Amino acid sequence: MAFDSDKVQGVKKLTDRYAILGVAYGGHDTSAALMIDGKLVAACEQERFDLTKHSRAFPNEAIEECMKIGGISWKDVKEISVGFDHIDMIRKVYLQPALENIDRIKFLINDIDQIKTLYRMESIIREETGFDGPVKLFRHHKCHMASAYYPSGFEDALLLSLDGMGEIETGMIGRGIDGKIEILFDKVWYPHSLGLIYSAITFFLGWQHHSDEGIIMGLAPFGDYDAEIPNDGRTYLEVFEEIVQVTGPYSYEINLDWIAYHQQRDTWVSEQFKKVFGEKRDSGDPLLVHHKNIAAALQKRLEDVVLAQLTNAREEYGLRRLCFAGGVALNCSLNGVIAASGLFDEIFVQPASGDAGISIGSALLAESERVGNTLKPEKNHNYYLGSRPAQGEIKLAVQDSGHPYEVPEDISATTAQLLSEGLIIGWFQDQAEFGPRALGNRSILCRPYPESQRDHINSRVKFREEFRPFAPAVLAEHTQDYFQIEQESPHMLIACEVQPEKKDSIPAVVHVDDSCRVQTVKESNNPRFYELLSAFHNLTNCPVLLNTSFNVKGQPIINNPRQAIDCFLSTDIDVLVVGEYLLRK
């Protein structure tokens, strides 16, 4: 349905501006992004509004929120950009394979609702928004690459996109030169997909595909990929080397004897896979060493294949910086291997690397077209682009809750003191992050010691698996005192090892393999969170906090003050800080 943000009160209207609305729709993680006169001013995920994780719904509420943030109405929107060429996908993924292989007809029939949506993409956008201006379509993986390239600040860089699939391609390699994107390689096509094989194994191990792949990444360090498979004689890694085969400098294939997702999605893996690895684990079944070894082999094979691609590209093109996006780029262990390899001087990973990020990428490509391909990369680490409470909204939510509250004179100092005492804090401030990581505005925080802090949050606050790690947020100037990383990591997407002498001082944020998914915090990027970390450092001589997203398992990150209060009251969070207000239990 259409809506008019002119009715929004208290927002300064911008007139005679060129606004581009980026839309991600047609798959999972729908979203919207808004650019005004070449500047990214807002980006929101639909899941934060309809409360369905990885939402596939048309992003009406996300669009409306972006327009509120930007202070515009539909009359200011000059074009809509979409990060998907839907007609190309129907032809290449469904129609052509069905004509060539009768087994694919069943797959086409099973996906008929998805095909209808894809076919009517432009009509749906116009019906939902009432927009009658230009709607521009861009290739999915090029949008991913653009989303990483333009905010990186790298004039010349290698570009890599990897995910489940775009139109037909499951990855793309490109080069960004002086603001222009050149596609270098795009010949790995569905069903040969690093993203989908990871999803298939996620499903086989008892978790939700297209959602829980990060759990498998966290499980992998507990396994041994060089262990021998029972009653087989081969190691787990040797079998995964047969499943995922490198076929050229930049190409790989998934051995179709081992998978079933290209024909049906109820099993994902083939009978041959089950003959070697056994039956699928159900979510309530015990987690065995065998399952951990499968996860370890999958992760290792992913790292080996991607590193081989990048090694060849670095040698051929000589580019010293890397921009990475697509769902696979959310694998921070892989990113850590890339960063530690020495192949590149610096890497930039798009914070919203999943499909939500293509709303940003398509808007950037549309802007580049508008200005005659003169758009230049500009370093932008600000991904606090989502919802911000309206004036008075926090106070009203706190008062309506009926819960006692206080307004400390120095909220950061008071919170730091509570953190130093071991309390778990729900921390809600200012504008929401865009992407799956909480970066200090929609966070659950606690001190990074003792180790039992991690276990308590997993079991009593997040209600999730006990083996899952938590990330450290660190004052940027102290990063290398605690972590073995040579570049900044403001978006919690590059894993690295803890400094050996610091491991025992921050055990709650160190994983079983001594890795940490570090977030480096600068005052320029998040002044309030930096102030809190500094206050905690002054009290404890520790510049690190445990930082995890403000939600419970299976739910999106909270988006407004009322949700923050509800989550606080329904979990073992000890204290809620929402804006300037502090609530205790």
C-alpha cells in the first residue's frame, strides 16, 4: 500500500532533492535504503517491523521508516532501484533447466509461487508503493559488490561477492577502479554454490537453512576435519574436497552426486551423502563429535576454496585491497583467514553483507548511473542507519511500562559501574544498526570475565546453544594490546586471535580456538558507546566489553523502546538503559 510521510511530525522536509529508493525484495531479508543527493541517509530491514526473522515480505514499513529518517515524501523520490533482475532468473534457473531435464519440472512446480512473485516484481513494487517513476533493475551480485566498494574508501580494489545465488550466478569477482566497477568473472552458476552447500549442511546438522549458518561457523572449531569418518577410511575434509571441487583459477563445482537442493528442498543432501555421514540430525538430538567434525570440514573447505580464488586474483590483477559482500561474507572466520593471509593490505566487509544489503548496492549503482559513472568510493563506517525513537517516545514507553526508573546524572559512568559489578545490561541508544550485528546501539552488554558470564547469557538471556561465542567490543586505541589484528574492524566481521597474555583476562569473549570476533570502537563512529567503554576502562583497566545483539534466539534485534522493555522483563537482563533512563530489577 502507498503511504505519505508528509504527515510525519517534527521532521525537516528536504525539497528539490534527488532521492533514490533502493529495495531488496523477492527473497529473504527484504529491506529498503534511501540515498539523497548521493548520500546514504537511511537503511532498514523489514524484519525489524514485522518481527519475522529474515522476512520475505514487501518492505513497506522499512520504506516508510527510511522516508521518515530522510524527511521526504514520495514526490521527492525520483527512481526506485532493485537489486535483482527477476526475468533473467526465471529464464535461467527455472525454464531453461526444466526444458533440459524432466526432473527439474517438479522443482519448478514446487517454486511456482516464487516464480509468480519474480515475474510480477515491477508490478508488485508499483502496486505496493503507488510509485509511477522509473524502476531500475541491477544484477544481484553487482549490487553486493557495489555495497562493499563505494563505502570502503578504496579507489582501486578487488571485489568479491559470494552467496547462495543471485539471478543464476552464485558469486562474482570484480575490480573497482576510480569509482567504476568491472566484472572480471561470473561463470559459477547455480547449483554450484558455496552459500547453498553451507546451507545444506546447516540443515543436515539440525538447524535452519538461510538462517543458522553462523551457528555452524561457531560449531566448527570444536571439530577435527582431519579425523577419519567412521567405517569409511577417508577424513572428513577429504570427502568435502570431493563435494566442493576447484575447477579453475576462479571456478569451483559442487559434486551433484552429494546434494539434492537443485531438485528438491525437503532433504537438501543426497542419499550418497547420507550413506557416508548418516541420517540428518534433528534439532533435539544429541550433538556428537561426528557432527562437529562435519562442521569443521565444511568451514575448512570454504576457507580453502575462497582463499585459492583470492590468491589467484591477487597474483593476476595485483590489487592490494579487497571489498567483500554477499551472505558468505558474514562468515567472520573466513574473513579472519583472509585478513591473516597477508594477501591484502586491508579488507572491507559490507556490514549488511546478506541480501538486505542489496538495497544499498542497487541505490549506489543507480546513483552512479545518474552522475555519469563519476561516483567515487568514500570511506563510510557509519551503519547506524535504521530507526531512531521520536522525541518523547522513550519517556512515554518507560512511563507506560509501570516499572521503576531513574535518570542518572552521568548515564555512562553509572552503567560502567554496574557492568564492573558483573551485571548484564540491555543498552538501547539512538539510531538502529543496519545489518545483523549489534554495534553498540541495540546491544546486550556485560564485562568480559569470568568465563561463566558467557554461559549465563547464552542460557538465561539469549536462550541459545551453549557453545556459541560472543564478540568483544574494544576501544580502538587498545585493539592490538588485546587482539592479533592489523586493521580496524568496526563492524564485528573479522575474526582474529586473542593476544596470548590477555586470554585469561577476557575469557567470556574468547572462543575455543582462541578466536575473537572483534569490534573496534572509535569516538568518531559511536560517541556514546565509546564513552561507555572508556568509563568501564577507567574503572577496571579493561577496555573490552562483551557485546551481543539485543534479542533472543529466533527473533530480530529489537527496534524500539517498548520492545527493549519487553525483552528486559522477559529475560535475565539485570538492568535496562534506554536513552537516558535506567531500569533495574
